[in-house]
Amino acid sequence: TNLPVEPVLAPGGSAGNTILGLAELGNPAAMLGKIGNCEIGVYYREGLVERGGDGSRFKMGTIPNGRCLSLVTPDSERTMRTDLGAAMTLVPEEISVDDFDGYDHAHIEGYILFNRDLMYKVLDSAKAAGCTVSLDLASFEVVHATKDIMADIIEEYVDYIFCNEEEAAAFTDLGQDYPGMVKRLAQLAAVAAVKLGKDGSLIAQGTEIVSVEPYPIENPVDTTGAGDLWASGFLYGLLNGRDLRQSGEYGSLLGAEAVQVMGASIPESSWQTIRRQLSSI
């Protein structure tokens, strides 16, 4: 099939987008995962290093790097076709406490829940290293597939839980009661956030619920990565001592920027503006 425009190569993956965002904001960041023995694997690692991140924690696979083809129609709807490649070959034996050495927080994407042995090794290793943990539920399919263990995992391991309205509804069965959802999640984790897209976000800690407005966007282009970049902003705030509202506003700003570009890769010129804007919030 002929595409109307040439495809663009950009680093991706849910946690990858979040980590790259944190690196762009100047937060020390490394990524733990498995890259391929190919040009794209090198490109992926170098993409993190060029943004100031630590590329030393990657494991090297024997097959090509994972790839995802994201097709976006003019009305901003997307279809994704994924080949997990080398990432799929990461095994629990490759993960250790040493992988988290030098870091005090671990951000984990929900897709790892599909591989329960790997998930527990990552969570146990992160906690043994003294890290706090954030988990982004990633998709409602993840929630449906792991509902039998989800509450226990969050309660035992997770300090900060992030999800969108679909994922929160799938987990809590509360329909459209978003305050009820975030309150339920905050009973399991120290901080819970439900991202509501153009309606902003709800953030809860204990019994406190904060409603954060979205940044207005006149011309949305593509929602790919918006939730991941929201997490970059929110984590940047929390990890640097900001309160829930300020951290949520950081998340709103980054999420809005992601919606205004094709894919999840915000251009460097925009990052300079973002860094200035964050200092004024």
C-alpha cells in the first residue's frame, strides 16, 4: 500500500517514551530492556544517550530490535502493528538488583504483566534495590488479562499507579465514576492518577483528590505517546518534590505537547520551550 507521506523513524514503547521524556527534562534516567543486534537497536540506545540518558542498562539480543508500525488517519485515529523482536526474548535470569543500582525510582509499563515471571523478577529486584515504583497500566487488555493478580501487585509493590479512563474502568468496574476509580486505586498505591485525555486528570493520595485541568489544544494531530509523556511530566514533578497539583500540571503540559506532533517524539526546539514553561508553573 502506498502511504501519503514517508514514514518517520522514532524511538518508542510506553516506558521508553516516559524515560526519554524524563531525560529531556534533565532528570537522570536509564532504561532497562532488551535491544536488537541491528542498526535499529543501536539507534534506540543512542537516542537515549543523546538525550542525556544512561544507555548502559540495556541487554543485547541475538535477533533484530522490536518495531511498531503506527498508522494515523487524518482524524487522528491510530492503528498499531507491533513486532516485539529482541524485547520478547528478555528473561528473568537477565534481571538483577544491580540493574537498578544508582537509581531511586523504577517506572514500569503494564505490558510486562503479560510475562508474570519477568514482572515479579523486575518488581522484586527494584524493591530490593530500594526503589520506589510507578506502574502505567498501558491498556485495558493488560487489565483484563491480569485482573486476578492486579490488586495484589499494586498493593505490594506499586507506589504510584497511572492509568487512563478505559484501564481504570476495566480494573474497578465503576462505569464512568472517575473520582470513585481514583479513590479505589489510591487505597492500593500511595498515589493514583487517572488520565482523562481532553478532560485533564484526577490524582489521589489517601483521601485527597486533585482535579487537574488539561492544556487547551487547538489542533490535535495524534494521541500516540500522550499518556506516556504525561507520566514523564508527572514523575518529574513528584521525584523533584512538587505537590500533586503541580506534578499533574507538568503532566498536562507534556501530554498536550505530545498530542501536537505525529508520534511521541517531541522536537528539540519544543523541549527548550517546555523546560522554560515548567519553571514558571
